[in-house]
Amino acid sequence: MVHALQESWRVLTPHGSMVDVRPLCVDVPLEVVFAQKSQSAGMVDLSPDIGRDIAADKALATAFATQLFLETSLEFFDFSFYWHSVEEMKADLDENWKDETKISEDVWQSADELLAEHSPGAKLRLAVQMKLGLYKKLIILSND
């Protein structure tokens, strides 16, 4: 990952910027939203991806220490995903989030029951907490 940051530094224009946007590996509720209300079906474990998250943070720390980049902004926000059914959500997770989430059978069952209770129009929502970092390329001065 440090190599990727070094390569990013190399291809950026002088004083160019790099953006780091990624989900945080924290538990978040799986909600059923209906009629401008929501109800939690239980928690979704996003920790399976924590190894990559830690590696990215360490690589950034190295890039800051070696003065490749300067952090100019760091923000956190929620990004919501929506599905119409448990089956649709499972298919999406299997295709796009494989090995990045853990959802217990109890949570799936609760979500299915809440969807049935609040249908029609109820949806599943997963509000993933995101990190948005903006980093400015620093110019390395030669000692020559």
C-alpha cells in the first residue's frame, strides 16, 4: 500500500491532491425504513475488512512521515444503501461486498419480518460510515 501512495505521488502534478474515500469497519444497524420512520433489524458487522483499513491508515501515516503528502481535510459521513428485499440485499452483498460483512441469521429474519410488517413501500437501509480524506502532494526538495 505504501508503494501505491508513492506511485500516486509520482503521477500527481506539483501540489496536486489525492482523495481517500472508504468505509469504516464499524458495526452499523440494518434498518427497515417505512413512512418516514425506521426500525433496526439488528447490527451488521463490517469488521472483516479491518485488515485493509488498518493497512491503509499505516500507509498514510508513512506517507505523512516521509512528507509525501499533507492532510488538508478529514471528514466522516454516512452513506446509505437501500434494497427492496432481503433477497435483493443478499444478492448485492454476495456480488459486491463478499467477505466484507457478517450478518447473523437472526438479523436477516428480523429484517424479513419487519419488511413484511411495514409493506408495501418498506425498504432495507444500511448507513455505512465513511471516511473522506484530502491530501496535498508535497514537493520533495533535493539535497544537491
